[in-house]
Amino acid sequence: MSVQGAARRPHSNAPRSSGLEESELIERVRGRDLHAFERLYRIYQPRLARFLFNLVQRPQLVEEVLDDTMMVVWETAGNFRGTSKLSTWIFSIAYRKAIKARARWPEPVHEEPFDARVSLDPAPDEQLQHQQLHDALISSMSKLSADHRTVVDLTYFHGMGYREIAEVMNCPVDTVKTRMFHARRRLRDAMSGSMADWI
Amino acid sequence: MPNEAHNQAEELLPWYATGQLDQADRTLVETHLATCARCRSKLSAERLLIDEFQLVSPEIDGGWVRLRSRIEDRQRARFSIGGALAGFWHLLTRPAVATLATAQIGFLILAAAVLQSTSRPNYQAHGVPEAAAAANVIVKFRPESREADLRGALEVSGASLVGGPTAADAYLLHVPADSRQSALAKLRADTNVTLAQPIDGPAS
């Protein structure tokens, strides 16, 4: 019996470039090439926006943290030595900026649901079922802690492995695994009835 | 220990589903999946969830123009008056004080209108209709724009140059009243243009 099946390829909606192209871009950014930086920005903006929205959950704060993150990339591109992936470096900057930004907003964060971008299927029954699952996912995600949302999003959407996530969040790999384990448990509880046999 | 193997495999399922495990972890998970129907069911759920995640996305403003302005402002501050004002300008351009930025644009438009009223000549050459000399739109171009870019923007929008650059590097243009909206739309669609605003009040 085969248990494998094709691995899902996350972040299929996000503009991407090859590693080679990114390494060329960051090299040019080191040389203060603003056009190269614009290309890098356009590759990372959608991914960072989504990542940061999960963390800070305020559109205006997302813009601010995203700008701050990319300013650090522009200003300190010379410090990137290529010992980690460029995405890991950029996401770890964004994570630190987001944590600091959240600290400036001590009041409980107003949980705004994701804006949904759907959908494909014209069949009414299937579409309804799909929409229910979609709504349940949005609602369930908003009930997770920021750390749990971050691990779930980096795994499922950004396609990062647990070691890379640990690097981004500056924590042990076991912490990442534990956070993911509990996040899935909480998603299961919140989505009970919407997703049969989920976990 | 079967329970320990189950727990280890279950922990790794999300990254198995996304293809992000190394060979050792993948072997561990696949060995367990071959004998655990419960984990196979969970793997199906993982894949369903990953598919759903692809359809969920927050709507966040693009913002490249804003970031580029911030970089250019910082560079200008470094090369001209030093870094003392950079922090203040950074504060002004943050989204949290976007209303201040809006006020800045309003001031720019007001200043241009004053400039227009005070600089309009009191004479008129024969054969030149007055409307051709009256500025009714103000534009700003990206600092790196070339003269050919400016000419191209004017030709596409049907605008003619009346004055500028002002102290704020803005230009005063005239566009025919009956095509003002479409001219503004064309100017705003031009990637070299960072600001295009009417300065003669709302369209009638």
C-alpha cells in the first residue's frame, strides 16, 4: 500500500523567484540598486503581508512593519552572508519587527478575519461545503495565539520546514513542533463538525 | 515503543505533507503511516487544510511607492542636511500618521494654486488662447524620471506644461477641461508619476 502521495506545494499564489534569481537580486541590492530592490520587494511583499497580518492583525500595522522590515533589508543587505536562505533572513527580520510592534499595542488585538479570496467551483453543493470549511478555517485561525498562527502559516502557506521556522522565530525546533502540535489540536476543536476526522 | 513512534510521526505530519522533511524524518513517517490508519486519515486532513490555506489571503496595500519615497527621503537627508531630519520624515511617512501626509499633499496643492495665481502673466500674446496657459493640474514625477519620461506622460495625457519645477519638484500642467478626468487617470496610471491632482476645484 502506498502512503505517500504528492506533497502539497504551499504558497502557490505568491509571486516567487528562483534561489539563483534571489541571490542575484540581493547582490545587486548590496550595490544600492533600487530597481533590484523593487523586484525583491515585489517578490516578498505578498508573502510578508500575509505573514505579518497573521501576527499583528491590524492592516495599518502590517504596512508599517512590512516597510520597516524591507528598510532593514535595504540598509543591511551587506550583512547577509548567505549562511541561511534569503527568505529565512527576511522573515526573521519581519518576525522581530512584528513582535516589537505588537508590544507597542498592549490592548487586546481586535481579531479581524482574513479577507477571503475564493473560489473556483461552480457546483452549488460542493461550493457551499467548501465555503463552510473556508469560513471555519478563517474563524479558527483567529482564535489561535500569535505564535501558533505564525507556525501554522509558515508551515502550510510559506512551505517552511520546522528547522527554518525555528530560525525565523529564534526558538528550539522542539518548540516549533510543540506549537504546531497544539495549534492543530486547537484548530481541530474550533473546526469540529466542519472537518470530519480532522486530526 | 509504538506510542513514541506514533507521537513522533504525528508531530511531523504537517511537514511531511508539504514535502519539507529530510530523508531520515521522511522514512520515520512513512514507516509509521504504513501501519497506522489514523495517521493516514490525519495526513488527508493535512492536505485538505494546505489546499484551503492557498485560498485565504489578507488584502494588504502594495506600498512600493511609499517605501521607495522613504528610501529616497532618507538618502536625500543623508546627502543634504544630514540624518537629523530623517527620523522626523520617517515618522511622517508611517501609515499611522497618514493623515499628516494627506495634509502635506493638500498644502502642496494649495501652494501650487497660489503660485499659479501669482505667476500668471498679465498680458496675453496674440493668437494664444488664455486657456492654454492656465494650469489646472499639478504633478510630481519620480526623482529618477528622465526628460523623455516627462514628455511621454504629457503626450499620452494630452497635457501641456505651464510651469515648474516648483520648490517641491512639482510641475503645473494644463489639460483641456472636457478631458480633465481622463487626463488625470492617464497621468496617475503612469509609473513615473507619483502625484497628479487638479488645482482648479472638482470637475464640473
